[in-house]
Amino acid sequence: MSRNILPACAATDHAKVESPAAPSPTAARWHPAKVRKLAGSACEYCRKRRRKCTGEQPCPLCVDNDQECIYDITKPETSGQVIKRKHAQMQQDHDELKALFDILATANTQKSLEIHNRIRAGQSPPFILQQLQHGDILAQSRINSERHARHVLLSSLMQTTASFDEMIDFVGFTVATKSVTQIPTTALLRQLRGKQTDIKGFRNLLGYPQPSPPQRRIAISDLLSDQERPSLQTETFNSSEDEQENSKIPLEPPIKVPAKPWTVLTEDDNLVSHLISLWLEYNNPFFRVVEEDLFVKAMQSGDLRSEYCSPFLVNSILALACLWSEHEGAFFQPDDYITRGQHFHDEAFRLWQLEEGRASLTNLQALAILYPGCILRGKDKLGVSTCALLTQMGRSVPDTLQQTSSQSSHTPDELKAYQRARKTVAWAAFACDVATANTILQPAWHTACKEDLPTHEELALAKSSNTWSGYPYHDKNDYLDKDSLYIAHCRLIQLTWKAQRILYASDRSDPQFFGHVEALTDEMNHWKKELPDSLQFHGRMPAPVYDLYSCYASVIIALYSLFQPLGNARLAPSEETSQSRPKQGFRYHADLTPPYETPAITENNTKASFAQNMSYRALATAQEHAIRLASFRHHYGLKIAPPYFVQANGVVCFTLLRDLDNPASAAAFKEAFRCLLGAGMQLLWARGMARMLHLTAKNTGIQLPRAIETILEAVADTAWTKTDTEMLSSCWPNIAIAKDAKVGESVTMEDLIKKWESLAVDSEEGEGKQRG
């Protein structure tokens, strides 16, 4: 018998990066994979070519020629026995495939489609034939068809621009009913792919009648409302009918690049162009891992020796972009959004294994892209370890373009281009390091903050466009000053680094501690006020700008939440600070002007009153950011949810969870949770946050808004499954209970969800025994 032996996935064993600097605490636990040898054996590729084989798995010759390294490992057998056994296996495989082919040739459409879907899902021919012989495949198909159609319908609904109230009306009309005839087929629901629409367009595509009386235009004050509506003074978002119509027109990728020689998983140039264009539109303007002009030119050239493109880098980008794509080629399993891009993700880690820790510009860029991809897939433990490797490698990548023996000296323009790309990815590595510190509630591993902020003069050398098209779901021509956005993000990273030093590395008993907090607050407010006009918040900003505000909100809320009384109860307002509490109906501003003035620390103004004031600031900031979340959801829907947008959703929800008896906080929580559910239809990380929020509320006696409970009941088998629990590998903390945790008690998303679900099962079993 034979088995295929491929390079071990780097998801479990990363190659060690050699660096003269001391490794980070996390990186020190990772070691290179040990290569085992098969003594006295040669792989089939070497044996056929009569070449000496090392017996390694895989051997060097197979690696050099991109071949699967296959060994005959059945011992002891004579050569005749091996031939006889292989012939019998081939005959059995042939008979099974022929039987399956004969069934497909005569089966009706429903049966053949079900068999096709099972093959796409990875089921083997013997397993499919066994089910056919037992006669249960069609019965199972009918069950799965209804359940699957319901799942796709709810997932698509969650990704629209619809508010919670609109969703409840729709669910009451269709999903909540027991009539199967009202659930559309999966084929019909596939029409929703590649289209972003509002609830009216959603009904039209499915052929459902519009509600009567017609719905009026919805203002943001309605979008952030529950049964009791606080009178928030906010702007009204007016949707454009033309925009909704344009969203139905298939758009051509603005960037055309070839699939070969960059990936072996597809030869579809259109798919690769689509994914690369999507990533360059939504992710790179804010995070800026690659210099777009250098990367696109190198990829179009097809030159594998280029300094600015590599198969590892390209497959890393494709893996991340698949999380936001509905192209058929983005799906790893049919219609399974959670596993989108897994094939490119695994291929990227395989290519990283082959790099053996080599420090290069493209390897550094690829790791910086794999990092958010791991987190969004609910594998942020793997993301943290990837960041450790990224941090180490950043110290080893050359700062100047190296000259090879076959090249003439580089021109000044070539040297400047490399230095620009090198500086960009260095800041990306620093951003990943700071983001990881936010996740694990520790200071960044860097000993010093980066001070070499990029300048407009350096970035002006790039020849990328400042037009944001909104591809692939919108046909827009919005102005986006990418250089100003990037510089503002880098400055915000510096402020985040300072905030982490205050949060996790300062002596809180120091009399100057409160002054440090206020000084940083002033710096962050000044940063926000000094943003250029193109980055100031308005009704419909280009989508990447929302990530900038989400990053800011996450940091400033964390800074204020340092003083929050986290737990079941909320502090009662003292006489000194009762005037500072957020009032219902007030429009909250991020610059925290009165009534959020912080009194000076005096003998009469205790630490408790200061802490309470900061707690109210956190609530006010969370309420305000919910308005921005609603703006993004209303204009762009939730088919694409960038990393910091998801992070901000979670931070806002956990911050407001303890203040839901305040109508303004309940309304803001409702909107943030709405966005989190929408993102959770496609991203396991967001899905885990929503699940942890729901379980936290149940286990702490917090009553969630009625609209949320209504939707959760309707989507119970869609929002979270047992498989999700098994797939999750997250160290994202539950910030609502982190401070109350006992020494040694885990408050991570993965551990808490498994613990609470296990307790729920034990409780149900106990009640069942009592009833019995």
C-alpha cells in the first residue's frame, strides 16, 4: 500500500527563524519540524529515475521538481506481492468509480446534484455507494436540502444592509414559518452571490412581496433603536436606488494579473484577478503590507525571481481575500462560508515550510497577511505564533536591495523603491505586534516604539491611484487619499503602543498615573481632530477609512476601560460624578467635550470617582462608534468585514453589555451585535464573539434587547454549531469578566465557550433525569 507524503503543515510546526535578537516568549516555544528518514527505501520518483534517494519525507529531489514524495511502506512483501496488491486495489477503485458513474448517468437531477455535492465535500466513492445501497441518501438529501437552504437564506439575510427591525419583519414572514414552500431552493439563493443589496432588493431577488404598508426611509436613530427609542441627534442615511441597481451588475476586476506561475491551485486568471483586486481595494489601503505599484507590476511580469512577488505572498493574499469573496473558486466546500480560502491558506503554509525560515521581503509580507487571516478564521493562537515569527524575521530582512553576481548595480530609483517597500512592511510587522498585544492584554514585544513615520515625500514615489472603486460589490469613484490614511494609521499605532504601556506596564499606585492617562487622551483627541478633511467622518466614507476609526475606538475604549468596574454590577453614580454620566438622547462626540470633563485629582476627588468618570467615557465612546458601525452596515452591507471592524464590534458590545438598562447603550449594543452577527455568518472569529456575548449574558443574568433574542432564536442552528466549537482555537479574551477572573482562571473565547456549553449540556441532562 502507498501513501502520499507531503510537507508538514506550518499550522502545527513553524520553521525557526534565526535571529541575533532574543526570541519572544511565544516564539521560543516553536521549533523546526523534524524530518524522519525511511531507512533502506527510496521514493517512487527517485526509483523511476534511478537517482539516489535520501529517504526523507519529502526527499530533496521531489521538492526541487514539485512532485509528491510517495514511498512503498508495506513490509515485508515480495515485488510480485506488491504488484498483485496494487492491481487488486486499482481494480476495486475502478469498479467503485464505474458504479458511481453508472448511477450518475441514470439518476434524476436531484439525486445527481446531491452526489455531486457530496463529492465536492470530500466524501469518498465507497462511502457514497454505501449510502446509496442503504437507500438513505435521498432522504438525507431532502433533510439537508431544507436545512441548507434555510442556512444560506439566513446567512445572506445577515449580510445585507438590513437593520435588526427589518430582519425581524423578514424572519417573521419567511423563516419563522413552518411552511417549507416559502424557503427558496439553494439554486435560487445562489443568485444572491456577488450582489450587495438592502432588504427590498433581497425580497425582489427571491420573489417575495414587499411588506404593506411600504417601509419609510430609515434614519440612523431608528437603526440604533429598540422598542423604546432614545432621541439620538444623528444624521439620516439616504440610500441610493441607483447604487442598489448598480450593485446587481457584475464588475470587472480593476487589476488584471495571471494565476501562473504564482499558484498551483487554479489556472483561472479571472479568479486570481478578482481576489487580488478585492484585497487591494479593502485591506491594503489601511494595513498597507505591499506597495501596490511594485507588487502588481511584479505579479504581471510572472518573474519568480522578483523582489516584490512570490508564490508564498500571492497564496497568502488569495487566502485572505477568499474570506470576503463569493466567487465559486473561493469556496473550499460548497456554500460553506466559514471554510472559504482554506485551500489557499494551507498552500501558503506549505510554501512557508519550504522557505525554511528564509528572511526576505516577500516572506515578511506574506506572514503579515497570514496573521489577520489566521485570526479571522478563529485561529488566533496560530495568529499569535505567526506574529512571533514575523517579529523575529523583521530584524533579519535586509534594509537595502542586495546585489547578486548576475546583476549590474541597481539604479537609484530601484534602491528607493525597495526602501519604500521595506519600510512599509516594517510598519506592518509593528502593527501586527501591537494588535497581538491588544489580544493577549500585554505590552507589545518590541522594546521601543517605531519613530520613523512614513512621509508624503517617500510615499509619493508610488504610482497607485487615489480612487476607491468599491469593487466587487459597488461601482464607485470615491476619492481616497491612501497616503494620508496610511500615515494616520502609523501614528495611531504609536499611540496604541503608548496606551499598552499605560495599561499593562505601569504602576497604577503612582500619583502621576492619572496624569499619564489624561495626557495620552489629549494626544489621541488631537490626532483625531488633526485628520485631513478626506479622513474626517461623514455619511459615506470609503470603506477602508472605517477601519481607521474602528482601530481608534478599540484603543481609546481599552484605555478608558482600565477603570471600569467589570463584572455583574455597575457602579452607582456618586454625587461627585452624577453629572458626568451619559444622558439619554445626547449625541456623543469622540473628543469628549463636556459633560465629560474630568476633574483634577485632589484630596476630595478620589480614585474611585476618577475611575467612574473614565467608565462613563468608555460607554460614551462605545455608543458613538456604534453610529459608525451602522453607517458602514447601511452603505456597504456585511459581505466584507475587515479585521478592525470586527474587533471594534466585539469591544463595543462587551463594553456596553453592563449598561443595557440605559436605553442609549441598549440601542448602540443592538447595532454592534447586529454587525457582529452579520460578520459571523462568514468569519469564525466574529461568530465566536457573538456566541461568547450571548453565553456571557446568560451566565451573568443580563437581559439582552428583545430584538436580539428574537433573531438568535430564529438563527439558532445557523449562528453557532457544534462544529464551530471544535474548530475554534482562540485566545481572544472576554473583556467583560477578565478583571474579575481568579488567578489561573482562563477567560479566553475558546475556553469559556467550551466550559459554558459543557455546563449547559450537564444541566440539561440533569433536568432530564429528574423528569424521568
